[in-house]
Amino acid sequence: MPQINKLRYSANISKDTKVDAFAIGLFSDLKLDEDTKSFDKSVGKAISNSIESKLFDGSKDQIKIVPTNNSKVILLYGLGKRDDLSSELIRKAGGLISKTAISNKISSLSIVFPLKTQDDYLHQSFAEGIVLGSYQFNELKTEGKKFDLKSLTLVGVEKKPCEKGLAIGTSVCFARDIENRPGNIATPSHLALNAKNIAKNSKVKTKVFERQRFTKMGMGALSAVASGTEVPPKFIIMEYYNAPKKVKPKVLVGKGLTFDSGGISIKPASKMDEMKFDMCGAGVVLGAMRAVSILKPKINLIGIIPSTENMSGDKAYRPGDVLTAYNGKTIEVLNTDAEGRLILADALSYASKHYNPEFILDFATLTGAVVVALGHIATGIMGTSEDLIQEIKRSSKITDEKVWEFPLWQEYLDQVKSQIADVKNLGSAGQAGTIAGGAFLKSFVKEGIPWCHFDIAGTAWGDRNLSYHNKGTATGEVIRLVIDLLGI
Ligand code: BES
Ligand code: ZN
Ligand code: ZN
């Protein structure tokens, strides 16, 4: 988690602020406003000198460390053309500032918002970027000195949207921490503990069903996937009611597979370690719930996380087994590695039966095929309601968390029909693997409930080149999109 212990707000830049550095942004027109001009004078023309000497030209993604006439330094960052400014660009600038500060061991920093605007979302995005860019996952290192950005003074920002951006940013970082923890630490119990911690001091209530309980309740799919592990599986429910009870709740479901070995249909050894990230769907739900517990919107929201490992062994479920899910449908298992859709089947059935939801969204690192189709750039989505999908695409554009829709045509639904049971957990060999996942899940959402599935296997971690992500680690992707979709 970012460790920004001290946070102050200020209307103007002052060289006397007790910080080690100032971050000042300029567009490529290199125009300084009055406040920046007088600050520049007070620090021996450090800014105008670096412009004149062509050290800095204001192009986007540029950042230069400029000395002043005292011991403090300036991080001069570029924003490119004024007309091209967007919330994503300013989020990236925020990320670049905090990342650069940390890599240069600057622990206290005054960051100046680079323009005058009433657009709240620009202020929010800047704050998101600063927090996300300061994220490091170093809790498992015992050697080497850890370095954090400890004290921040934000200059010229609108406080309210900025606080919202900070709450969203820290919630994404909270999710990243959980997602980055390996399978021996981030167990189903660890996810349940985090759900309970969110519930402390907030309106969120958490219920956890243990193996015996959910098996007795009829969750035959989760129970089968969990049969190969001694590590206790959990079915986690988080309820947040802050609108009248008659208002239909929205439901978020997240795949909480804390380690996916593939089970008896075992995965190849190379990159199997990455399957510690197979609970990133659960991370989305926990991150969104944490943000909601802080921002307290007037909505009703439910989070559901089915959680287990997928292991092999003499107690494990087998290819060929037929399972009965919570909604009574039977499932033929053709590959024990297609386990995510199985545990989601029970969770979607549970959500459909117990909450008359306005809509259900599920988040899952479900298929390798989505990485082939969309790379690490976009999340694959598919669902049953055109209106809901349109809303999701709108939130995706706003937050710049990219989604791409796949079709759920009848032909694809036919491909998951089984000869001996209602459905099978595989589609047609070598074809449309991501859609087969969605087509399978559709059977477990009650007719009439708007539903959308997010396959985040490509976006939950990976090699995005963004200032506010760290390569190879969890991104917390789609939490920002979900917060926007919830109208917060
Ligand atoms: N957790 C994996 C999906 C995955 C693979 C996510 C690679 C990220 C990177 C999932 O449980 C799985 O194994 N899916 C199989 C499905 C197949 C057996 C139909 C896959 O994608 O190979
Ligand atoms: Zn799998
Ligand atoms: Zn999996």
C-alpha cells in the first residue's frame, strides 16, 4: 500500500513549503501562469532556465529533475499540447510524478495541479494517478531499504474530487496488494479476512460459508473444485445497504481461485506460478467494496466471492464427473482446468436466487484465450443486456479501462451443451474459448436478470507500459470502471 502519511492542501506554490521537491507541469506551449512565474523567480529562475537551455520542452511523458538555488529540486513534467489534454493523460502524469519521486528517493513532495479547471474528473484522475504510481509491492522483501512517498502537499486541486481520487486509488492499491500475494499467503481465508476488515467500521456486512455449509446448501460445483485441497475454501458474501431496502441491489461476483494448478488436467510447469493471480476477480470485488465503504454512496451493493484452490490428488474431482450446481443444473466436467466457470456457476446461481438484483457483473481471470484475442490491452466482456453493456462501455471510455464485447449467439450457447448433462465446461475444441466461458456462465444467471461477464485474464496483471502500473504485477484493473458504473 502507498504510505502517504501526511497530506496537505494548498492554494499556491511556495518555496518555503517543507518538502524536498516540487512537481510542476507545463504544456508544450511552455506558458507559465502568474503563480508559477513568481515561484520561478523565488527559486532562481530554475524553470525558465531549463526551458531556455532546451532541457525541457513540455512534451507528454517528459519529466526532468531540475536543481534550484537552494537544496530543493523541481520535477518538471510535460503534458503535451493543451488541446490534447484528457483525464487519462493527467492520470499518467500523476503516476509519472510519484514514480519518479520514489525512484529518486524523494519522500516529501509538493505537487502542483497544472491547470485551472472546474472539471472534477481531471482533479480526481490526477489524484488516482499519484496514488497508483506510488504503489510498490515490497512487503515480502526483508533485504534492502524500502522507500515510500511519505508526505504530499497538493497545490491548486479541488479538494472533494481529489479526495475521491485518493479513495479510489488506495482501494485499487488495496486490491493490488491482495492480488499480488502468492497462493500460500492469499488463501481463501485471507480473502475472507480482508472482507471482514472492510466490514469493520463500515456499513458492509460480511458472511462466510465454510466447506461443509456450502456443500450442504447444494453448491456442488464449488465443492467439487475444492475437493482436491485441504486449504479451507470459502464462499464469501459482502452486503452493503445504504439505499431503501426496496431498491434492487447490484451484485458483483469475483473468481477467487487462490491458486490454479489445473487440477487433474494439470497445467504445464512454465508460468504456472502466475496462477497465483487467479483470484484477481475477487480483488476487483474487494477493491470496489472498500471504495464503497469509504465513499458511502446511496446504493445497495452485494459482493460475492467463491474461493478455493484447484489442486490434483486422490480427493480431487475428475474429468468426466458430473456435478450439480446451486440452481440444480448438471455440469459435465471435461477439463478440471476450466474450474473458474464452475465456482462462478454456484455464485451466479446464489446471486440470482437470493437478491432480485438490478444487475449482476462477474469478474474472472477465466481464459487464456482472451489474452490471445485482446492481449493485455482490453478486458473481454459479454452479457445479456444491451443497455447494461452500453453503460459499461460508457464507463470504460470515461475511466480508460478498455473493454471489448464478444457475442453470445445461440450457436455459441449450443457449443457448451453436454450429451449426458445440461452443460459441459468446455466449448468446441480450439474455438472461441473466451465466448465458451461466457456461454457456460449464462446458464447460471436467472432469465431476465441483466448480467455481464468480464474476462480479465489479460488485464489483471501483465506487461502494460503505463506509469501507474508496475510490469508483471497486479493492476487492479476494472475497479475504476466499476466505481464509475455504480454512479459513485
Ligand atoms: N485461470 C485460467 C485462465 C488463465 C490462463 C488466466 C492463463 C490467465 C492466464 C483458467 O482457469 C483456465 O485454466 N482456463 C483454461 C480453460 C480451458 C481448459 C477451456 C484455459 O484458458 O486454458
Ligand atoms: Zn484453470
Ligand atoms: Zn483458473
